[in-house]
Amino acid sequence: MEDPERSPRPPDGEPALRAIAMPADANPFGDIFGGWLLSQMDLAGGTVATRRAKGRTATVAITAMSFHRPVFVGDEVTCYAEIIRTGTTSITVKVESWVRRGTGEEKIAVTEGIFTYVAVDGDRRPRPVPPET
């Protein structure tokens, strides 16, 4: 069933991560494990959060996660990440994953989630997110 709220095309802007789904990431039926996809999304969101925090961040929550379609071995997975909220020490990021299958050009929405990161110092304690420049 199509979700009318979901965009029919990937977000504008630069992808935060791109990876190829490999056989080691799949179950015996060739479907990619949700945990592998979740980790790719966390890497993408963490990259954006770390750049915004100008330093180390740690994942503290995944408050929403939707798997819309399966990912298969050989799919090119692209994750787009957008900061949707910045708090005193936290950064909330919406991550969308899209795939291209085989040699096709069609982009298919497969997952989306909301990830929250906290900026941390060298002792792994929360620190303020610097003002945006």
C-alpha cells in the first residue's frame, strides 16, 4: 500500500551514505536483514550529526522506524539524512533509505526513521552543540 505522505522521489541534496547490499547481509532467501539497513541509516545520520556538532556524537534513540519495502542482495542503498531538530546537547535526524535495483535507474523508497544523537566530549559526557555558523 502506498503512503500518500511519502515523497515519490528521494530528497534533494547530497546523500549521506551509499552502499551495496551484499550476500553476507542477507537471510537465506536473499532479503537483507533489517539490522544491516538500520546500521547503515545510523552511520548516515551519525555522519550528519557529527558534522553539525563539530565533534563526536553518540546515538541515544531511534524514535521511529518504518520498513516500507524489502532490500535485496545487489541493491544500491542510498541514505539521505536531514537535521530536523537541534537541542542543547542533542541533534535529531530524519534518515530515508532508497534503493536502485540491478542496472535500473528507478529509485525506490525502502525505509525511513528518526534518530537522535547527543554531542559528547572526550570523556563521553554530553556537551553543548555549538551554534550554527
